[in-house]
Amino acid sequence: MTLGAVSQAPAAPASTALAEDPAERPSRVGSLDAARGVMLILSVSAEAVLAPRPEAFVHTKWVGLHYYDWIFPLFVTLSGCGMAFAFRNHVRWRRNARRALVLVLAGLAYNYVAAPERGLADLRFTGVLQLYAALVVLVALLHHWLRSARAWIAFTLVWSGLLTLFWFAVSRDCVGGMPQPTCNPTLTVEGAWLGGLDHLYRLGKRGFETEGILGILGALSIASAGVVVGHLLADRHRQRHTVARLLAWAATVAIAGWAFAQVVPALKWLWTPSYGLITATAGVLLLTLAYAVVDTGPHRAIGYRLAYPLRALGRNSLLVYFGSHVAMMIMLRLGEPSLPERLSAKLGWTGHPHLAWVIASVLAWWALALVLDRKRIYVRA
């Protein structure tokens, strides 16, 4: 799946990826790529689970969090970290606008493939790629004013607090004083600017829209938590305290998420701030661990080399993350039983065919990423 331009980096000696000393690199992104690699293993493996899927591998119905509900926020948190590296000095506005446009068009194409029965007349306009595109634009715009980790910390907490107050105010008359599937303002807000419910999630029949304007504003809390990490990693003047600062930020995000949850619960479908910050904590901790292993300490050169398979996987995160979703969606429609079921049946000799299929899926995407990395080919929006 091509989400945007396929870039080919300048050729380099074959040993460069393994032998490069992280201390000589201009910016510490080895930990970010490694963290993305871990995230992709979790994502691809979760997406490859075949029916009947355990409860942990389906989205929560409303309140509470399942394992599956942590995956996309993890992607958003790591993306926020990457945006901090990309935008901290300057923003290439034309390139960024093109990137957002490509993501939106790819999202519309994905929606058509996902629900062809809706046709173009009722094509869903919202979606995860559109949400991601909006985050790219918003984070870039905010970097015009917010240039430091301290500024982004303040923004993340204040923004999340204001959104929590908003959800509390609009939900006071709902059952339990909290947003409900049929008691929330999302359909009103999204339907107003999209011309009705025909272009929304499930045609608006579930009572809410999860990836419209309000969803984007909620997801901004997650992305901004990741942006803070990026600025902390880029701060060369306080390298000795980076791990401690990252852990302090993780604790702050977790505590804030818990506190906001006492006011408005963590609701995945509405991207409430408590949901955003609680799930972002996992991304901050993952980045902290990756940094401690890959980019710092007396053995960082060894850690950097050993993390190469993860870094290679993480460098094509956009392709692997969304490509694995699209590929699985299409394969599940091929025949009865579906293609994944037929392929997993051929792995019956393992004694655990469904588990073997999950492992094979991860290895296949990992192998593709390794080949592309060796050829210096990366799919970017």
C-alpha cells in the first residue's frame, strides 16, 4: 500500500546500519525507530488474530480499555515524538500540506475499500488516516508558538484539562453524568459540517462519530504527549538527566490521566482526555525504555547495533501499520473460509495454527521492512 511518496535514501555501505556509532548521529532517533518497531509487532500481531477473537483483541463496547484499544494511541504517541524531531527547528509548510492531503486521500480510498457497499454517495469522510493527517497539521501549526519541552508539557496538560471540562459540561444531563453512545455531541458537530450523517461512522447509527473534529481534538492530547518526549530527547544540554525527565513525564501523564478519569471516564470511542493520557503513558514508557537501551549508557553502541532489526521495521512504520490492516481486511474477504483461515490450516502441523498464522504475519511484514531498509526505500506520506 502506497500512502505517499516512496523515498529512496542515498546509497550507503552495507555495514553502515550496523556499525554506526549513535554518539556520532546528529539526532537521537534510533530509540524512536526501535520503539516503532516494537509497536508494529504488537499491531501486526493483534490485527492477525483470527475469529473467534478473544475479548482483548476487540475494541471495548464503551467504558473500559481492552488490549486492542492501546494500539493506535501507541502509534499516535510515537508519531508525536517523530513530529517533534521534524518540526522543532522549522516547518516545511508546502511539504506538510502535501503530506496531509495524501493521508486524507488515502483515508478516503481505505474507507471505500472497507465498505464498498456504501458507494461514493455515502462514502465515509472521517477515519484514522484523516485523523492522523489533521494531527500532522495541528502539531506543525502549534510549533509556530511552542518550541520547547516545557511549552509542550504546559499545552498537553492545559489542553487535556479544558477538553475534560468540555466533556463534563456537555454530559451533565446524560445517564450517570457521563457521555453515552446516544448522549454526546459528536453527531451534531460532525453532521453540521459534513452535511448530515450519511458520511459518518456507520452512517451515524451507533450514535457517535469517533474520528471527526472532536476525536481529532482528543487525539491531540496523545500526540502532544509524544511531542514532549521528542523535545526532551532533542535537548542536548541536559543529556545526563534525560531518562529521569522521561520517567517524570510518564508519571505526570499517568497521574493526569487518572485524575481526569475521575471527572470523565476513559472512553476510546470519543477520545476523551483521560483515555488519551492513560494510553499515551504506554508510549512514553516505551520510548524511555528504547532510549535507555539504544541511545544512552556505556553500552549504547551495542544496543544500537542489536536493535537494528527493530529500527529497520520502525523506519517503515506508516507502510507496515496501515498496510497490514488493509492486507488483512482484503484477505478476510477472499473466499469462504477466508484466505487467512485457509493459510492457517496449512500450519496445522504446528499444533497451534492460529498462533502460527500470527507469527507468520509478523515475520512477513518484518522481512519486507528489512528488505526495504537494505535498499534504503521508505514509504512516507
